[in-house]
Amino acid sequence: MAAGRRGRIRTLAVWTAAAALVSGAALSGCEAAPGGGPGVASRPSASPSPTPRPTPAWDPSPASVAAVGDSITRGFDACGVLADCPEVSWATGSDARVNSLARRLLGASALPARTWNLARSGARMAELPGQMAAAGAKKPGLVTVLVGANDACRGSADLMTPVSAFRASFEEAMRELRSVSPKSQVYVSSVPDLKRLWSTGQGSALGKQVWKLGVCASMLGDADDVGAAAEERREQVYERVVAYNGVLRDVCAKDRLCRYDGGAVFDYRFTGEQLSPWDWFHPSTNGQGRLAEIAYRIITS
């Protein structure tokens, strides 16, 4: 074969191979995108979604209990007049008659070494962030929360804590806890039905005399007055407690380690036997035991 002809053949072969390589590369990098025409470069595929973290399992046997809240958790008026009685507290008390939540969970021998009652009689929701910070510092397995009655129990219905402020304080309290103790479980009790307590205690002449001293005046003031204005006032307090419980439910639901009682305490029908014989408002020793039963059932379910 002549040299010129062989040269033309080799040149043609090189160009053919180059064209094939370019064509293959173009096909591999230019696909028709969904909704687009041919020749549009495909976008890089999205990175795989991260594997969701499993929800922590609820531990029905926490190793320690811290309690925050108000006079109910302090056992106020359960043992004597105008006095705290923390040994009968539904949450952390040692009295066998109550068989408190902590006693049921930890056993009597563990009390009080692994329990802390940080509640304060008279406390309102605004105080809870500080109590929660103190509770978190103990790194408890469980924190119990029962607060809100004093936010509704004011000198008049107009002085009740606004729902927005109640929510802001509870959210702050949960943040305070989580900043120091992210693994603590939380049990949140609903606020009791104050209107039902008024209805129950109304049958006690002694109770009504004590109420005149200013016990929850927004609800219990002028206890025998069933006129339209008094009924409207009591309904205002009732609706505010319902709203508070809605806040407790909603804020708790946003925390993976929080359980709300579902309104169990609000729905509980306290009898005269379960109310303090001194004020017919706070739980008696018997009533404290009923609160402990409700909490234990929900925490261990």
C-alpha cells in the first residue's frame, strides 16, 4: 500500500475513535432530566436522608425522684393547720399510709437519699424555672410537676396568670431542666378542678368559714352565692384551669421524655375524705395517696 494512502487510513481511524469517545462521554453525562429536554445535564443525586434517632424508651423504674410545684406537693394542711407536711407528699413522702410515688418506685429504704422535694407552698408557674434548675442539678431519674392552682387561685379572677405567661414560664422551666439534665424523665400532673373542689367543700360549714380567710378567693369566695355574677366568676376560673392544662399537655408533648397525665388529676372526683379537714381544699393524707396512685399508674404503664 502506498505511504500516502496508509497515512490517510490511520488519520481516519484516529478521528473515528475520538468521535466514539466523545459520544460515549456525552451520553453518560447528559441525560434527559424529568420535565426537560435531551442534553440537559443531570443533577447530582441528593445525599441519603440521615437515619432518624430512635425515641428513647421510657423507663418505668427511675432510680431517683425530684418533685417541683406548690403546696399540694408539700403536703400543706394534710397533717396540721397551716403547715407543710412533706412526709405525706404524694410525690416523695415517706408515710406508709400515702405510699408515695417515690416509695412505690424506689422502695422505703431508698428514702430520702434518692428523693428531693423542691416544691414551695404558694408557688406559681413563674417560679417553676428556678425549681426546675435546682431539680436538674440533682440529675434525677424522674421529675414530677404539679403546679398551676395558685395561678388561678387569686384575690379575684382578674388577677389570674394570663395563659400566655403561664406557657412562657413552663417552656422556660423545661429548657432550664434540659440545659443541665437532658436525660431526666418528667411527669406532669394536670391542675385539679377547682370548681369541683368548691362544690365538694360547700357542704362543710367549717370549710366555708376557713375559705372566708382568703383561701382561693377567685373560686371559693362567697361560697354560698349562686347568683349569676358569682357563677360567671367561678366559670372564668374553671376555664382558665382548663387552658392551663392545655398548656401543660402541649408543652410536655414536645419533649420526648415527658408524660402528661392526660387530665387524670383534673378529672378525679375528690370526696370529703380526700380533702384536708382544716381547709377543705388541699388534699388530705388520703387524697395525697390518690394522687400517688394516679402518678404511679401513668409512669409505669
